[in-house]
Amino acid sequence: SLGWSDDHARDDVQILTKLVPHRSLKNLIISGYIGIKPPIWMEPSYLTNLAYLKLDGCVQWHELPLLGTLRSLKHVFLVHLTKLKCIASLSNGSGGLPPHLVTFDVKYCPDLSELPVLPFSLKFLGVEAVGISSLPTTMSDLERLIEPQLSVLQIESCEFLASLDGSFLQEEHYNALSVLKLFRCHKLSSLPDAAHFQRMCV
């Protein structure tokens, strides 16, 4: 866990660059860091065993390091990344999100207008105060290895979210979905058909 207070020193970037973790690292938290980009060691070759990642208050980061090849990474939390514009996606060659991701929680990232393709392993998706206008899709049938696992979906204070149509919320996903929470999404004008909700687990 690497944390910075409000009293930053000029050599923060050099400090974080030198703090190269052991390759067996499983849990990583970086908070309050004001460098403009992630340290150079935040790449797959150093993080092959990483299972838990939380980035909080790294307010200068515009994009994240490549996460899609981290097969051990199951829990990702992104909080107060106020300038973040891009998360790993297939379009930038990073391979999207980790293939075995279970928890994906994104909060207070107002410049983030799009979420990447979601793996079918995902069980919890939380989105709060993010600039998305639509929900993401899931992997194609060719990439699909398991049945959809998403059981909890929480969306809050996404002022540009206008519709849930065309996203991963297709008929097959309601077999696993047991919790759907929508708060303060004022532009949201429609919900999926009532028949889909009847399939949700009780």
C-alpha cells in the first residue's frame, strides 16, 4: 500500500519509480499520488500474480496501465481518478479487462465516458459519478468461456446515462443478476422489459 498526504514532495515520481514490487505481489493500493502517469513497473511482467488493485486519488492520470493480460487479477477499484479518460480496451491493443475479473468498482471518474468490454466472470459491477452515457458490452461468443456471472449491478449519479439498451443486460444475464440498484441517474428514460426482471433470482 503506497499512500501520499496532501503535502507532496517534488520527487514523488522518482520515489514511486524506484519502489519496484516483488513479482509475487498479490495486493496493490496506490492513493493520493500526483504523478501524471503510472510508474513504469506497472506492467504485466511485474504484476503477474496481482489479485487486488485499488487506485485512489491519482488525480493526474489520464489512462491506466495495461490490465488485460493479468490473469490473476480479480478485483479492481478505481476511485477519484478525476482526469481518467481511458481504461484498457480492445481498441488500444491492451486486451481489455482481466479475463477472470470478479469485482469492478469505478467511482468519481467524471471524465471517463466509456467502460471497456466486460468479462463474463464479473460478479459485481459498481459505477458511481462516472461520465458514461451507456453501459458497456460483454465479450463476444467467440471469447466466452463461462456463463454470465454478474449478480450485483449498482449505478449511481451517472448524469449522462440515458439508456440501458444495447449493453450487456441481455436476457441471459438475468439468470445470475439478483441485485440491481439505480440511484440519481436523471437522464435514464427507460428500463429493460419487465419480463427480464421476472427472471432475476429472488
